[in-house]
Amino acid sequence: MPLEPYARGGTWWCKGRVELDGRAITGYLRCSTGASSEAGAREWIAEETARLRKRHLLGEDAEALTFEQAVLLYPAKPDDAARLIRILPHFEGRTCASITPRELRALGPQILPDAATDTWWREIVTPVRAVINNAHDEGKCPPIRVKGYSAKERIEQDAARGKRSRVEKEPADRAWLDAFTAQADPWNAALAEFMFETAARVGQAVALRPADLDLPRGRVLLPAAKGHPAQWVAISSAMVARLANLKAKQPRARRGGQRLEARVFGYASPTSMHDRWRRICKAAGITYIAPHAAGRHGFYTEMRVRQGLDPITAARAGRWSDPVLPDRIYAHSDADERVLRERAGTKPVHVAPQKVLKRRKSGAES
């Protein structure tokens, strides 16, 4: 029979055999799950069953690869490498097959106790999962699947750290954009308007070179991003004129100080403009809105909410492949909540309909 939990003293044990396609692949097992509840015991059984099935399919050698060895196999980018250096001491000498989803999820509170669950997922779970699954693709260890943190866990962690996560982004509108551009230098003013008009990501806009501009045809070649290939994007005649009068600048590298290739908006990296944008917003007397929210969120909210464009056209204009996603994430309501409450109140005021009714009645009598 498959592994089944049973209570023994203060802990839960399990007994039975691990099966695959209705056939036992282990001998009879009787061991402690270490859990104090039946739910915890069943979760342990599920994880142990998956591990033993993987070992049966991939062989004993697949369980010998250590996490350190798997890291060496992984083509890590600089940011990923920095994250993995912080994680490595916690899995020193451990094989990839011995790392369970539960302990990987529990590593977040250990390493970053004051961070949000989204940060735990991005900084810890994602890089470890990528390393192990990359080694699995090489046929050297079993894969790992990790369930995300629940809404309850996120809320509890937010309460513990006294800070709310997933705060809704504030999109830019035309009034904010006008105030920003009036105070900004020509490059930042053009950058803000370009992202608001084209829904370009910050990294795409910053990476633009003079060679990427085809102003006679009114288009710009945006670099590849988020799985989308590089593509030509149309721009307005006003944007053509602005970019034609904007002299490209050669930014300095963060290290070494050497001049880099000329960029349309003069920035070396997507993170370079944040301090400058804060100073511009402060001088203009407006709320600071991050470049991504001002541009990509601002574009979709303008098109979808303020101008009422249909979701398929708005999504295509912003290069979203799924029209459902931008409606859920990038569309922000501008409605005054108090007005909405008045409409839904127990004694709603319907002034306009009453006036229409009176006019119709007087017209009928005459």
C-alpha cells in the first residue's frame, strides 16, 4: 500500500511503500515524518514520494550532485551570482536532491527576515530553483517545484515587518507629465514623454542609440525585452520632432569612468535616472512616480481607462501578448471613491434623469 500517516505519541509517522504507476518501487517503509500534525505528515509524504520516484527514474547518481556543483553549472548573470553567494553557505555540502521545497521557502525568513514574501521569492527561491532545474536539464539531478507564498503568509509577514507589500503603482497622467517636462532637462523630458507614448520599458528606452531611430519613417527600433524580439514601433510626429532636436550623449560607465557608446537619452543603465527624477519631481512640486509606473502604467491607464480604448488594441499598442494581463496589472482607476459611494448609497441622487423626465412631460402636455 502507498505511504500512509499515523499518529505515534506526539509525532506522526508513516508506513507503506512508494509506488509508481501502481507498482511498488521501494521496500516496506516505517519512519517518522517529524511532523506534529496530520497535514504536515501528508506534506512530508508527498515530498518524500516525489523524491524517491525521481531517484527511481533518474538513478542513484542523480542524487550525488551537490548544490555547489550545480551552481558551477549554472550560467549566472551578475545579479544572480550575488544572490547565490549569499545562499551558498546555507546549503554547504548538501546534494540538490536533498533540498526540499519546504526548507527552500523557509530560507527567506532566515536570510531576509525584514523583507516581503515577494522579495523572498525573487532573491532566494527563484535563483535556487533555477540552479537545480538547470542541473536537471543536464540530467544530473531531480528537478524541484516550489509553491508560491500564500496571501495569508504575505499579509502576516507584512504585519510582522510593519510595512505593506504590493502597493499599487501610481501611473502618470498628462497633468503630471506636463509638470515634469516643464521642470526637466531636455533628455529627461523626452524620456518621460517617450515612455508614456510608447509604453517602452525603462531598459528599452535607456538602451536606444541614434542608429535605432528612423525619424523619416516615424519609428524607433526597441530592443528585445521580456521574451519579445526587437521591433520597430511607430511614434507621433511630435515625438519625431523632439527626438530630431535631441542631441545624443555618451554616458560614463559606473566603473572606470570611461565614455560609453552614445545613447539617445544619455543614461548608461535603467537605474541611473531615479535620483535625477526625484529631484525633478521635487522641483516641480509633484509626487515622485518611478519611471516604469510613469511610462508603462501611465500609457495603459491613459489608453484603457481615460480614453476608453478596447483591451485588445491597447494591449497590442503596448506590446502585451495577453490582453488580460495589462487590464489586471497596468490599468488604474481614476474614479473618486466618494462619488462611487454616493451612486451606490441608500438614497442616491439622480438629478439628470429627473430633469429629463420633466422636460419630456412638459413637451407632451404642450
